[in-house]
Amino acid sequence: MRKHTGPEGERFEIVADGEVAGFAMFVDVEGRRVFFHTEIGPEFGGKGLATVLVRHALEKTSQEGLRIVAVCPFVKKYVNTHTEEWASHVDAATPPLLAAIPRSHG
């Protein structure tokens, strides 16, 4: 797992078999990390990698002292399924936070 910044934006990546198997994209805004897109390559699907990726991304976000904003449906489902662990770390998406999502993804 690694945090990566590239031309497509900031994201956490999960590597399997030596290649990037998937990623969770985010943007940091005023002490909040807005997760807006998660994707696992079709050849890596069904192996639980998205769950591992999102758990790691949320743990790192919390360790960095940032609040979590789950816009991505997978991240939303994850935090709603693990409320005991994550409810106190999650903020609602607001119009200004949604406006910070890069236009190519919003």
C-alpha cells in the first residue's frame, strides 16, 4: 500500500502481483480528506482488495489527524458497515467539500 501523488491527483494505491491493482482517490480540504473514487482492476476483483485498501486509507487518514468524508459509494458503505470503528471520524459531505473534488471526477 502506498500514498501516491500524480497528474491524476492524490490517491492510495494497493499493489498485487507487482502492479497497481486499485486505488482510492481523495482530496484534502480544511482538515478533511474527501474520498471520492475507489477502483479495483477487473483482473483483481473478488479478492477483497478494495476492503483492504479502504481500511488502510482510513487508518492513515486518522493517523494524520484528518477527518474522513465518504463521497465514494464503496468508502461510504465501508464506514457505514463499521460504524463502531469509524463513526466518530466521519464528517458529512457539504457543498464546499464536494466543490473541491476535481471536475473530471465530480
